[in-house]
Amino acid sequence: MQHISILRIKGITLFAALSITLYGDQFPLPTFHAVQARPKTIYSNYALDFDGVNDYVSIGGSDISKPCTVEAWTRKTSNSGHGTLLGGGSYRVRLDQWSTSNKVGFTKTGTYDASFNKSTTLNEWVHVAIVFTSDSSTLYINGAYHSKNPQTDFKIPTDLIGTGGSSTITATIDELRIWNDARTAAEIADNMEIELAGNESNLIAYYKMSNGSGTTLTDNSSNSNTGTLTNMVTSGASSDWVASY
């Protein structure tokens, strides 16, 4: 006969195996240790909501050459046809590529409109990361590899968030990060759900979107690429600073 005691206290499961008796002989069982259940804590912070009506953030940076990576949590609220996440100069990073049924993509103005075979789901938080290297461009969705595009003639623009000319975005954006290296699949997956320290190697700009009010968007990297909100409501019940989890 086997004797096992199980005790659960505040998420901790204790197993105490006493003994097992077979054919009249008693044998001790191995000792099991406490197993701590992983806590599931939700932290509330802020994100920026772009309504597509000429609102944007000016960050005034220059283009980032390959290898480079852009990643952000995004919650698209409509398909704008020109949903530009980052813009500046000749380049655009887009959640909606106008020529390909609102798929994630990127553009070099007057040269090409490239896209991946992926449209993000409306009104759902999706982590989007694009890695640009000398041989391809790679899309990761929610930390997992999705697909490649062969286009390599691209630089990440860091002048404007939420617009590129008339190409505005209709989405809520959080945890926007720009790197001047090719982030690996493991790095993207391991860090997409945690806040960074801000002093990580190759981190060019980092926007936690956590100011909560006002016209200033803090760059939480060590490079001080502070942004300025334009045509956005910065306080009150209709503020474009919205809750994020």
C-alpha cells in the first residue's frame, strides 16, 4: 500500500512520500521538494493611442543602417491603408502596407513597397518585430518567427512615430524599441514581455510610453532621443495616454 500526503499552501504544492509496501517488505520512496507556482502578476502602465488624424510623435533621429531591428507592442484599431509605425526621410515601417491588404511591411518612398504575408488582428495586442540584415528582412510575431522578405535596401527611420508624410497610423503603441543590431529569435522572445534597463548594448531608442501625460515622450535608453507629441490630447478623459497592461 502506498502512502502519499499532498499539501497545498498559497500556491506551493508539497509532496511527502512516506513509503510503499510490497510483498510484506517496506521500501522508502524518494523525497519530493516544494514546487512554487509561478505568480501571474499584471502591471498597469501607459501606452500611446494614435487615432490616424494627423497625430504623431517627433523624435528627430536619423536612419539606422543594417543590421538593425525594430520591435513594439501594437494594438491596431482599424486598417488605415497607410499605417506607418516609424517614418523619416525615404523610409517607412508599416503595420498596414497600402498595396497588400493591410499586411505588415516597409517602404522606400519612390522605390518599392515590401510586405510580409501577415495582417495583425484588429483590437488585439500583438508584438511585432522586424530584423533587417544584409541578406533579408525577417518578421517575428509574438516572439515567434513568421516569415522573410528578400528586400534588403532599407534603413530604420527614427524621425517620426505614427506617421510618414500623409501615412498615419490607427493603433495603440507600447514598448517601442530600436536597435542597431540583428536581434535573435531568442532575444526577441525572452525580452518582449519585460521592461528593459535601458542601457543594453546596441539599443538606439527605447520608448516605454509611460509618461502618462504631457507632450514629452521619454527615451528610456541612454541616448536621450526625447520625443514631442503633436496634435495629440495629452490629459483628461480623452487623453491619448491610455492604459496598457
